[in-house]
Amino acid sequence: MKTVTADPKGVDSGPHFMDGDHALAEGALAAGCRFFAGYPITPSTETAERFAERAPEVGALFIQMEDELASIAALIGAAWAGQKCMTVTCGPGFSLMVENLGLAAMTETPMVIANVQRGGPSTGLPTLTAQQDMMQAKWGPHGDNAIIALSPDSPQECFDLTVEAFNLSEYYRVPVIILTDETVGHMHEKVVIPPADQIKVVPRNNYSGPKEDCRPYKFDSQGGHPMVRAGDGYNFHITGLTHNEKGYPVMTVEQSKKVVTHLMEKINGNADDIIRLDEDQVDGADVVVVSYGITSRIAVKAIQDARKEGIKVGSLRLITIWPFCEKRIREISAKVKAIVVPEINYGQMVLEVERSAAGRCKVISVNHCGGAVHDPQVILDAIRKAIQ
Amino acid sequence: MSTEIGKFKAGSPMSDTLRMDRMPHIWCPGCGIGSEVNSFADAVKRSGIDPKKLVVVSGIGCTGRVAGYVNFDSIHTTHGRAIPVATGVKLANPELTVVVFSGEGDLAGIGGNHLIHAARRNMDLVVICNNNFTYGMTGGQVTPTTPNSAVASTTPYGNYEYPFSLPFLVDAAGATYIARWTSMHSRNVTQSIEEALLRKGFSFIEIISPCPTLYLRRNRLGDGVDQLQNYQDNSILKHGCDTRETAIDYQGKIVIGKFVEKNKPTYLEGVDKCCVKLVGDDYQLYGKTIPEREAEEKAEKERIAARRAAMAAAEAQEQAVAAKPRKTSAPAVKKAPAMAAKTKFQSKVMPAKQALAGTKKAPAKAAAAPKAAKKVAAKAKAKPVKKAATKAVKKASAKKVAPKAPAKAAKKAASKGTVKTKAAPKKTRK
Amino acid sequence: MFFNDLKQTRGKIYISNDWCKGCGFCVQFCPKGVLDTSPEYNAKGYHPPYVKNPDACHDCMFCQMICPEFSIYVIKEEATNKGETNK
């Protein structure tokens, strides 16, 4: 992954006291995002507002579109016209974006979508936190496709992971979804933005070779292929139809095999390079708590109390949600008695953990119906029960 | 005697505008989309814009396949989302000329929300809407513009809804250039697209076109030829017409022409004005300051003007060659009477013209020569919109192009053919 | 006087039988009746047009503009000084 240093114009380096939403916008600007199309929705509007404030001085463009659908459609157009682009939304908005998320995955269009989750389903709990859209991020669009999803647990990580999200989306040419939640989004904390020369950014890699060899796609299950930019005279064609490497529609069974395999393996095949986890005392643990986002910070309290009681507890925080860290869970499940999965939903990522553990150890779901974070005591009880 | 396909492709004037490797295309016999693509290609050439800077975006549907067949940067988006994608392309690189080429179901049906908002923002886009009153790709369902009482696969007993009039819709939403033609008026379509490509702001061009396989078949309206004949008979040329009077009834009158052409700051001009006030002169967008962007724009305009001048010079030079008197000219040719046979033009329209002064509503048939159309427009009330339109018409009719109104030429052919009765479009072809 | 040194512009018509879908636009709306539907079939079973009287063509290009299949085009020929010969 070839990286350069960030464009200083977009980097407001130095310490800040900022909420997660604002950190998302700052992360985008630092990563070189200069086009943002958004639509207001609680609890993610602050990101759009921040980007709109900062756009004139950074030389970026913010547009509030008529709906979330139009926002992500505008991102697809902007990406193919050479801009790094981002939008931010929440449950209901993400549901509107899902079809074009599929188009972005199919046409291998780089973009970043932040989903600041709130209580669902439907209008649900607009101002309260939840983590109920984890599966929607991966399985939302129709048809087989693969995306990358990250989950920050603090405003500082909102900044860091947005830069990381842009780098992953530029390299693998895939939409990257940042799955945070209302608590992180609205929580003010210290955010240190490093100086521009310390921020590693993957630049947009536009094709500049001869016209005849220009292929918008290369179905080799790898990332790193150049994009083609509108206006450079390559007369590219991209379509949501199953297509060949030239982008022309080829609606046959064989072609679909090539395209779908490429789309899936490009991400799943490179999972080891993509996945980032945050582990603490997992080796030698009897029980491992697998968590992500705000829940992981609540679980810290339960883990500390459990360790005081002499229980050997490890913690595994998923920074990368999709692709899921199957291999790591498989290894852990062979060595521990149980895995405890607290999450603010009725049990979503726990299904992936169970699938990966495949019965080698107990998997206990500590689910929560949304609207608030867990009471650490509940997680502690689950850990205690796990080791009986 | 057909030309061998390889040589035909090479020699075809469309070879640089179409992706020849993808021909022949999927549209049905008699469909109007091909004619529109011809006009679009001609307009792109005549406008002199740099084809490298042209992006064509189309949605889903029969017309949605246009993006796949034209040899420009093109994006084939999801259903109804051509306009927002085009908005994204335009805003991400303001130097591009972005054309949305899609059907009325895609633009005004599922994509209606984006259509009115892009028009409201006066987003700098050219939207070409192929209106064939049906969702063709999926088998002929009713669309938001299907006339009342028309049969479609989802209104098998006649459409009981009331259609949009698209010019009225986008006019209300704020579009600054609105024109409607039929696919029969290929030169007018070419000129409208050319004007739209060269201007800034939201340009909306609606083109009524036949869908023989579905709309015409289900309503027993004959085939493409009959519908084109119907367009010829039923279209009324009214430049500057108030868009409130542009509704289309089932097989009824079709008001065509350039209805609205006005200037309004585009979305980006608004952004620039606001940001310069905010940040001062060193405001820049994507790394380019406004003076830099304006300089580039001016240079691009000059390049376009140069290309157009070159084309005009080439054309004039060709005419000069044609008109060069030959020394060994044949004996003086008996000056052929302008029109041998008494054509429909003379038999019907001419008397109407003579009686023009008295009559309130001149039968300004589309078949009337552009001069007649100009006179009608000039007679119309002097509303500001109307004045701008008549100026445009003078400009339009002043441009000497071989038989300018194809409808006129077609009229002569129709009168010469076996077409006897004017009534129902049931005509025997030659 | 003025008219007789103006020449009739002539056009040479090129047709691709393979692409034609027999919609009949060019035949019906050619102002000079240059084309006619040929009795032969093309590979898809349509009747493509053929040039019935080539001299009548005045290179108005309407057939090229209206053809939805891009399967006919006209190239301007050297102007001849023959009088009007349209039928």
C-alpha cells in the first residue's frame, strides 16, 4: 500500500476536545477527502455540519442532497470524477443507501460511509445508542458482495479509523463503512490530530497509461488497481450490470462467476492484511470477552472486576468488523472455556463468533435491546457464569 | 447492395461517437432512442465541446443503455439515480460537461425527487429525457407521463391516473432551459442539445418518441412510422409557450419548442460567491482558485469557439466549391418551377398564411416553414419569456441549414406518398 | 441567372443490411423518395432499404438522422450540374 503524507490544508493538527462526529469529519479532511454529500439525520448530522464549516477553508465541497439515496449516488459520481468522498448517516439513512452501496461495491468505487448507529428498528430511539446495524452493513445490499467495516470506540479512534477507512477504500477500491454509535458520536473527548507529515494517506491512483490498455477493472481478487478518472479521455464505461474488465455489460453465468469471486476474494482473501484487533491478555485466559465500539469500553470495567476475583479474563476488541476475524476466533476458541460477547443488539456479531468457534467452546451472548450501554455488572455476571 | 460491415463501421459518421464494438444495439425496430442518439452525436460534434470532457450518465431502462453505447466517459447507474450521480460528477470536476440521458420512468418516476431538486438548484447538467410513455425494459408498464386512458401492462383497462407535463414540472422546480421535441424533429433536437451543452445551468430536453413494441402495440397505434406520422400531424410548434399549456392527451396535440431559456446563477457559482465572501480571494476549490478556474474556463470557451469557427469555415468552403460556376456549364437549364406538384404545404398552409392577419390562432403546424413559426411567435403576447424565445427563433431560423425543418421535408414526402387521408394514423406504407 | 450556377448537392447512400431492423423510417420519410424497402431479407429476417433512384438524393441526411439503428448514412458527392430529376 503506497502511502504519502497528508495534505496539510486538511489537517488541523494539535489536541482538541471534540465529539466523535466532528472527529469523523476531521479524519476525512485529513485523509484528503474533498467532497462530502450528506443528509441530516440524528445522531450523525454534526459530521456534515463540521465538514460544511471547514469546506471553504480547505477547498473542499459540501452539498446537502435531497435524501441519503442521492447522497451516496453523488459520492459514486464524485469518485469517478477523481475525488475522495464521504457521507455520514444513521440507521434509516443507511437503509436508503443500501442499493447504491451495492452499486459502489459492484463498480469497485472507493468511498467512506459512516453509520452512527441509533436505537432501532425503524425510527426507534433517534437520540439513543445501539449497535443493531452490524449485519446490515455486510448483508444490506442485495447479491453477493463484500465491504470493509471498522468500529471506533472513541472520538480519537473516530479520527484515526476514518483516515484508515480512506486508505483501505482507496487501495481495495471498495466502500468502507465506519460503524460507530450515538454514544461515541456524541461523546466529547480529547482528540490529538498529529501533524500532517505523520499521517499516512493512500493517494488516489488514477490510470495514466495508454488508452487501449485502459481497463477499469481487473478480476484477480486483489486490490491496488488504478481508478479511471472522468475527463482524462479514456472514455471508460462503468455499469451496475455484470461486466467484463473493460466495463462492458456481459450478462452470462461465467462472467458472474469471475466478478463475484473477485468481489468476495478481494476482501475475504486479503482479510489478514485488513483485519485489525486490539487484544489484552488473551493468551492463557479461561474466558475471552469479544466486544467492539462503545461496549468494549464498558466491558473494561467488568473485566477488571473479574480479574480482581481471580478469573483469568482476556479481552478482544474488534476494530475491523467486516471481514470478520474467523481465524483468530478459531484459535482462541480452542484454548478457552468460553467467549462472552456483549453487544447492544439482540445478538449479531455473536453469531459470527459462534460460527467461527464451531462448538469448541461456549459462546455466551450478552445482548441488550438498545438505547443504552450495558451495566458492567451484567457482563461480570456473564463472565462468572462462563467459567462454571 | 449493403456495404460490408467493417467498411460501413469505419465510414460511418457515428464511428467516433458510438462504441462500434458494441453495435448493433438492443433497442427494438422503430424505437426513437436511436434517432435521439443520432441527434445527440450530431449536437456534440456541432457544439465543439471537447469530447474528452463529456460525461454521459444514464439510469436503468431502455434509454438507460445509452451510456453503454456512446463513446464518452459514461456511467450506467441504478434506477432513478442518474441525476444525483451526474451531480456528483459535475461537482467533483466542474470542468466536465455532464449529460443525463434517461427515460421518463427513470427521471420522473423513481428519480422524480432528484429531478426536481437538481432543477431547483439549477445544477449545471443537461438532462435529455426520452419520453415514450412506458417502462419499456420491463414490458410496458404505466409511467408518470402515460396519458390518461392509455393501456399499459399495469393499466390493462386504461390508465386512470393523470400524467405529469414534464416541462411544467421542471419549470415549476426551477429549470432554466426547457425544450420539448419529438424524435421526428431530429434537427431541432440537435440544436436544442447543442444550445444546452454550451450553456450553464439546468437544461431539460424532453423528447417524445415511439415505443412500438409496447406502448403502440398495446394501444393499437400502429408502428414507429405511424407514430412519427402522428407526431408530424399533431405537434404544434410554440416557442416560449407557457409550460402550463404543455399537457399531452392520449394521441392528442403535442406542443413542442423551446419553452424556457433564462439565466440564473448555477449551484457552483453560488458556492463560489459565498466562499469568496468568506475566505477572500485565495479561496480555492480542489486546489484551484477562482481566477485560475475562470481562466481555464475562458480558455476552454475559446477552444470551443475555435472549433466551431473551423467547422463553419469548412462548411462555407464546401458551399463555395459547390457554387463555383463551371466554364463548360451545360446549356442554360430551364429554371425548374420551385415546386412542381401542388403540395400539401401550398394547398393547405399557404391560404392559412395569407389569412394570417385576421385569424386569432394561426394553424402554426410544425410542418409550417420556420418563417411561419417565427411570425406566429412574434405575434404571441410580448411576455419577457416570449421575447427571449422569439429572439432565439430568429437566431434558429436564420441559421441556413439544408431543409431545416425535417417535418417540412417529411411533409412533402408524405404528400407525395400514398398517404391520402389525413385522419387516423392507419396509413399504408409506401 | 442566379440559380443556374447553383449545383444540386448529391449524396451517396451507404446502408448496412446487417443492422437494419426494417422500421421503415428512412423509406417513409425520405423527402425525395430515394429509398424503397427491398424484397430481400437480412440475417434477422427484416427487409432493409435499397437505393431505388440514387440521383434523387440531395444529401439532406434525414435518413441518417432518423435511423434508430445507425445503419444508413450519406456522404456528400461532387455536385453535378444535372437539372432536378426528382420523380
